[in-house]
Amino acid sequence: MGEWADRGRASDYFQQQNVHCSACGKMIPRRAWVVVRDGKELLFCEPDCERIYDDYCIPRYGATIRWR
């Protein structure tokens, strides 16, 4: 189960290190749905993308896939 977390100020949106959703690849400028699995932090743009990751990405590509 995940939780919402602030990923920084809105001005961080223009920094070179961008954060992207682990399922759909959408850039996450401020708030991310954070899930910790096997000691690794996965970031999603919303809880629905966590379900997409579990139901589609893992069965199709395996647990090592990261959309970055």
C-alpha cells in the first residue's frame, strides 16, 4: 500500500533531475504516490498507475522494468 508524498517545491519542476511515474512515464512535478517494494521506492503519478504496474507491467515485463 502506498502513500502520497511531496517531492519538492513547484520550482523544482525545472530542475534537470525529473521524476517520472514507474507505470506510465508521466513526469511528476510535485506529489507522487510512493510505494516501497523489496526495499526499493517506486513512484507513481496516482494510485491507478500502481494498479496498472501490478496488473500489466509486472506480468508482461517482470519486476525489473522501470519507465525512465
